[in-house]
Amino acid sequence: MTQVALLRVSRVTKRFGGLAALEDVTLNVVAGEIYGLIGPNGAGKTTLFNCLTGLYSLTAGEVTLDGTALRGLKPHQIVKQGFARTFQNIRLFANMTALENVMVGRHPRSSSGLLGAVLRDRATRAEEAAIRDRARELMDYVGLPNKYRTLAGHLAYGDQRRLEIARALATEPKLLALDEPVAGMNPSERRQMGELFQRVREGGVTLLLIEHDVKLVMGLCDRVAVLDYGRKIAEGDAASVQKDAAVIAAYLGVAPT
């Protein structure tokens, strides 16, 4: 694997009033890897995701994706730079079909504007057909064949998680951030999702993963960082992180010796 940092997070701090939710967090995600982010509840993992993807503004620090500075960009602008995400709480359009949800994800890469939508010219119709075809391909890819017309809100929980991933992939990301994507799944579903993540990585997308299933993270991720009380306390391969005294203390709630 070529050691090229796709995502650079430099000394990121986020404060809400007098509360420091993140403090001086630095990490680099290498192109082509699966990078895990773990830590106890309230450690700041989702806050970091929200900072990286433009939902929260940074109090301090810098974030770059493939050399482009992301600080100050709006979420849709960050998506256009190639940084997509899913959410801890599923955020689908429940009353739209599964296929329509994925098509929505494709629109940041579309070129037809308001005029094309009104006039419905040949180029606009051709692009919409291509978007529909690509959405079908992505649904098949994540394991949702023949569910194109099902309302997203009627899908089983695990299928909704897969649909979120398909919608994110429709944006053509360089980096896909997954916030607890296997939460609430049984062991078989978690194993299948892990296989999907590997397939996505093999397809050229770098993954940044928040997950409470430490076993999944340690078996899947090339490198892992650990947050505790908004600070990075460890980073490295799975074996070294699992043996780190500060990590053990954070999870057991005792002071390291």
C-alpha cells in the first residue's frame, strides 16, 4: 500500500462554550486503508465526524482531503470534494423508494441544472436515465437487488444500513466515513457488513470507521485510533492498540499504571 495521506486532521479542537469536546486531535488516514476510530461513549468520535464533514465548524485546527482544505466548507461542498458519510442514526427519506434514495445521492455529481429540469431536454433525460442505472448497480452491489421500488421506511433495519451506504457511494467518494454502521445487527449481519466494507475498499474507496464493536474493528481495520474525553490517546495497528495501557484504562475506567 502506498503510504499517501488522503485525509489529514491537524490539531483539531471543538469547543461548545466552555466544554472541549475535542482537543488537539491529529491523525492521518492513508489512501486505500480502513481506519478505525474507537473510544468509550462520549469520547468525541461523532463530534469529530461532524467537524470533518462540515456539520460543525472547527474551533481550531485544519482538515485537508487529498490536499484540499475543508475547513469552512459546507457539507455539500465537502461531498463534492469526495468525502461522504453515513450517520449513527439512519437518515433515509422514508417515504421515497430505495432507488430514489440512492438517486438523490447521485445528484451532487449531476450536471443538469434548474433549466434542464424544467425543459426536460434530451441531455437531461439521458443523465437521469444514467443516474437511475447507476443507482440500481449500487443497490445490487451492497446486497439489495430487487428492492428498488420498496419504500425505504419499509426495509428491514440491516437493509436500511446497506441503503445508506449505497446512497453515500453514489456521490463517488474518495473517502467514506461510517458512523456505527453495524450497530444493532446480529453476528451474521455484522460479518456480512464487514465483507461489504472490504469490497468497498477493494473498489478504491478509503474507509474511516467509528464502531463500538471492537472485535470487528480490530479484525477489519489496518490502523486504529482511540479517543477518550476528546483527546487521541493511542494510534497504531490493532495488536499494539489493544495492549496500550491508556486504552485499557479508558475502557475499564481505571487509571493506567
